[in-house]
Amino acid sequence: MSLTEPALHHRPTLECGYSTRPAAELLARDDVLALVSSGSGCRPGSDPRHYHCGLPSIAGAPLHEVWHAGGPVTAGRDGDISWSCSEGVLFAATWIDEHPPQRQEAAVHDAYRALLQFVARRQYNAIVRLWNYLPHINQGEGDSERYRRFCLGRQRAFNDLGFSAASYPAACALGHQDSRSIIYLLAARDPVTHIENPLQQSAYHYPRQYGPASPSFARATRVDWAGSSAVFVSGTASILGHETRHAGNLAGQLQTTLGNLDAVLARCGEQAGPHLPPPRMNLLKVYLRHASDLAAVRDAVQRHFPQVPAAYLRGDICRRDLLVEIDGLASFTACEQGAAIAG
């Protein structure tokens, strides 16, 4: 199916929120760019805008992550890729069946390469954010661990297509119990800025002990929409430098993880302008290795980010000694940006 897009008249807008309303009701709106549903299955929906991610919600009813564009959306499928676009922004997703499982590295490489080439053909030159949810992420020992094989396949695809470390976007990689992987991304035509955390070594510079290929992502990515700048914060955990801190200690990991989120938001403010405060967190996604940790984690997150909507999902973290990971969406307001320019 060929892709056509509305003429671009102004800078894009994009909003995201959570809903428990029926998927069909949400998808009836023509401004819904993507709908990511929690649950045990990892598969495409009947509508190309609808993704089942394979991670179950552990705090109430199944949850939908709803991305609204600033205008009508065009959507379709291109081979194994589901896509949707509106006003200079594009979502695209693909699912991976690994048969046999030993093909994981090659399957990830092929899927990433196809997805990135699809985006480039449509002239969306900036990858804003990548989400990776894969089966049994911690299975295997040493360099045979599935997460390490995933990192190899991803980096091979980036290298093939000329991506440098400076162009890696914000991302996350979590594990579920289904048999398929999903990779989905948000791309834009506007330039983006990738941001690192001063408390953490850049993931793409991790030493060899973490595998034959370092993880290929930035700690956050900032992009300018109409009237504001959005900051996409990568999956963040209890890592300082390159080392896990507080292995097996939930309270310690939470404190370090929340401190890392504050640090990367502060760095975003510093890079955006000398008079800008850190962007404000608008939305959180919290991944827990153990569902039984929900009460303690939710209490800590709500105290640190009061009144910020959060989804709590059961997912395996990429390192076996990590218990929790948090990512999010933050923004600068137009008022703050204008004050910084005036100053």
C-alpha cells in the first residue's frame, strides 16, 4: 500500500495520554496517530494504528496509550510494517517471529533495517523515539543472552544505514512472555536533539562486559512541536556510570532511578537555553520485574512526580539485577521558551 500524506502547512503537534475506553471507540477518531495496548499478546491490531505490545498492565484495567495528532491521520501497511502519519510525524511498527530462535540477531537486524529504510524513503529524517519489547529478554548466558543478541542485530542495522552514535534516539528495551517481538518508532521531519545524562556513561560507550555491542540509544531526545518542545526520556534505571547500583534493593534502585530522571531533565533544560528550567514530566511509564512491588513503586513515583499520569506494566528489565525502569514524556511550555528567548 502506498503512503500519501496531507500537505504540510505548519509545525506538527502531538499529544499522548492513557485511556481505559474500548480500543474501537478510541480508533474511531481520525486524529489518533497510534494506539498501544497493554496485555499478554504481542501482535498487530486490525487497524494499522493499533499495536498490542505484550506487556500486561498491573494497576487496574488494561490500558491504552493514545497518541493524538494535530489533524487527520493517514494509515496503512507496507509488507510487515504498519504505519500512520500526520503533519510531519510518523509512527511505524513491525513484529518479529523468530523461527528458529537462534535467528534472533539476524531477525532483529532485518526488521530494524526494513523499518529504518521505510522511514527514510518517506523523508522522515529524524528518529525521535524507539520502543523495543521482546520475548524472554534475559534468557541465555553471557553473550548468548537474548538482550545482547538483540543489541548486536540493532547495531548492525544502524551501521548498515550510516547511523552514528550521535544520531541514536531515545529508546527502551523490555521483556515479555509472548513469542513475538515488536519494534515501533516515532519519526519527524523537524530536527531533533539527543541528550545524555551527566550521571551515566552514554550507553553506546558501555565497556565490553555488557556484551559484544553496546546498547544503541540516547538518554533522551528533544523535538520542537507547535507551541512547545517535547522531551522523550529513555528507559531509565538504577545505573550510575555504567554500573548497576543497589542490586536487589528496590528502595535504593527507586531512589537512584528517580535521581537519574531528574538529572537528564536538568540537562535538557541546560541544553535548551540558559534561562530555561528543566522540562516538566507529563506522562510516565513504569516497568516492574515483580508485580508484587507495585504498591511501593507507585507510592515513590507519585511522591516524586505528583499528579503525573503513569502506566504500570509487568516487564523484564534488560539487566537481571534491575527491578524497575521508568521512561516518560516531558515538555517545555511556549511561555517558558518565550521567556528564555527574551532573557
